[in-house]
Amino acid sequence: MPEIFEASVRHVDGVSVIDLKGEMNAVAEQALTAAYHQASRDSSKSVLLNFRETTYINSTGIALIVAILAQARKMRQRVLVCGLGEHYRHIFQITRLADFMSLHDDEASAVAEATSAA
């Protein structure tokens, strides 16, 4: 049975962090979109997608991430990513998603980059 997807927003040093948990597929769309809109309401210049507790990402999940990137571009927000496993990091690189967002091993390094660029 698929894992339920959850997305929650918190703030660290002026960066909106969206914690993603579970399987990122078509079921994730509503929760991810709502979390991104909540993060954007706070006028954060940077949004960090934290994949540490994400267990699976399918092609629909990748499409959702592309949609978030498009929205962030319109809002002039920077998107950073942390917590990807080696497999998904490789997928982000071969699909060239990594060209449009900054990939980090951990939250601390992502927040440090976001705050130094502000």
C-alpha cells in the first residue's frame, strides 16, 4: 500500500523549508502545492525542499517539482534541495533539474547558502 504523502512548512533563518514525507506521486499534488503556496505567502526569497523523509519519487513527482520550479521562477524565488538519496540525486542530475536548483546533502548547508545569497 502506498505511503501517504505529507508536506509541512517551517522557517529557518528566513528560508521557507518544505519538509516532504512519504511517496511523491500524483497523490502528492494537493499537499505539495498547498505547502508551496504557504511558503510563498511569507515572502521568502528562498524555498528549501527537504527530501530527507521522502521514500519514493515517480515521474509524476518529478513533474510536480518542475511545476514548483516554474512557480518559484515567477515569484523570483530561489529553490534549494536537501536530503536526496544518491539514486534521486542522480536522477535530478540526468534530468537536468539540478541545473535549476541547488542540491545539498543536508539542511544546514542549504540554509547557509540561501542566507549568504540573500
